Amino acid sequence: MLLSTLFMFARDPNEPADIDLTEVAEIAREQRLSSPKFSGVTDDGAVLSIVARSAHPSLTNPDTVTIDSIQMRMDNPGGSSIDVTATNGELDGPARIARFLGLARLETSTGYKMETNGLIAELDSGVVTSDGLLEIHAPFGELTAGKVTFQVSSDHVGQQMLFTNGVKLIYKPQE
């Protein structure tokens, strides 16, 4: 019965294949991981997880992995969390740094939503720093700043945000 179904569903040898062989050859030539996942714990006990659509070795630095569609989640010991997304990124294993390149979005569990042109996450310490100007939608209004640094507070209870380099706040009182 199994053999008869094989012949019943077999294709005509003259029928063209839907597979593009040049694309298959290109995929086979390059080293690539599909849906990679990286995880770890920072020195302060925050749990980090990084997922991506794909990853491949960098052409310029053998210690770096280039990542497409990168997402990071950091769950802090005090219960707060940070979610970061970017279209591209890099993961430097020996330096223990993740770089979020291009438009990066960061959202905190406390209601802050930010956009900037890149972020750097230190995977050992859990410190996340912006590469440049950013716009922030906060629960109390709007902020712009030249730089932001996220780090675990000194009492290890929550996440501390340090805005620097020309901070502008538009306060919107709650009704």
C-alpha cells in the first residue's frame, strides 16, 4: 500500500521543479544559522535572551556574528524587564557585547518606549547604552536626549535610567 501511494503521488519527470537551484547553491555556500537563540545571566542576576531570524559569521571580524532581525529580553531580579528590537545587529562573543544597529526600539515594563539609531548591550553587566539621539514616550510625557544608559540600581531592586546630553522633557500631567 505504501509503495502504491508513492507511485500515485509521484510527479511527472518532465514537470519543471519549483526549486530555484541558484538560490539553493547560494544558501549552501554561506554559513548561516536560522532562528538562533542565545541566553545567559548577567553579573547582577538578570536573565538575558537574544533571538534572531538568522545569524552568520562577520566578514570583517572572526569573533563577531552578524544578526538579522535581532530581539533581546532582559528580565531583572526586581521584576522589571526590557525588550529591545532592531533590524540588524552584531554579537561579539569574546567582548560579551550585543550591538543593535539601525533603528532600535526599546520598551520597558514600566511604560517607557524609545527609538534610537543603535544600542549597545553589555552582556556581563546588563548595561544598555544608546549610540545616539533618542525619542522617549514615558508614562508622564515625552523626552528627547542625546544618550541613555540602563543599569541595575545600586539597591538591585529595579532598573535605573540615566538620560544625558541635552535632555528635553515635555511633562503631561495625568488626569
